[in-house]
Amino acid sequence: MLSLFNAFTDYPSPMDRSLVTSYPSSLVRVVSDSQYKELVRQEAEREALVLENRINRYRTALESLETELVRVRTEAGLLPPAEDTPAS
């Protein structure tokens, strides 16, 4: 009868292990300087786009918070009433 214990104790025979081809754990690629510069440029463009998106999200959040702050202060009477400006 098989059990879970067998999974930890039954090792393949030495013959089975010799048939396994081992590959390096990391892959190294050789590219020309121009290809490398292009890859660096593309990565910089992606990173710049991510940063621009983050900036836009923060600006939107800031505008929302400022609007909410004005609303809270207005409702609490902490802001002076808006003055009427004469039309010219």
C-alpha cells in the first residue's frame, strides 16, 4: 500500500538520475551595445509611464481631498462667506 511517506523516502535509482539533463538555473544572453541601449531606453520609458500614472493618481487624490476640506470648513462655518464682486 502506498502512503504519503513513500513520496519522501522513495528516491529514484541512480540509473534514473543519470538520464536527467540539468540546465543552468540562470539564463545569460549576450547582446550588442545598441540592443542593450534600446532595452535600457524601453525600460526607462515603461518606468517613466508608471511614475507619470502615479503622479496623476496623487494629483487626483489631492484635488479630491482639497474639495472635501473646503466642504467641511464651509459646513462648519470656518471659512468667511464668499464676497459678491460687482460685475464690470
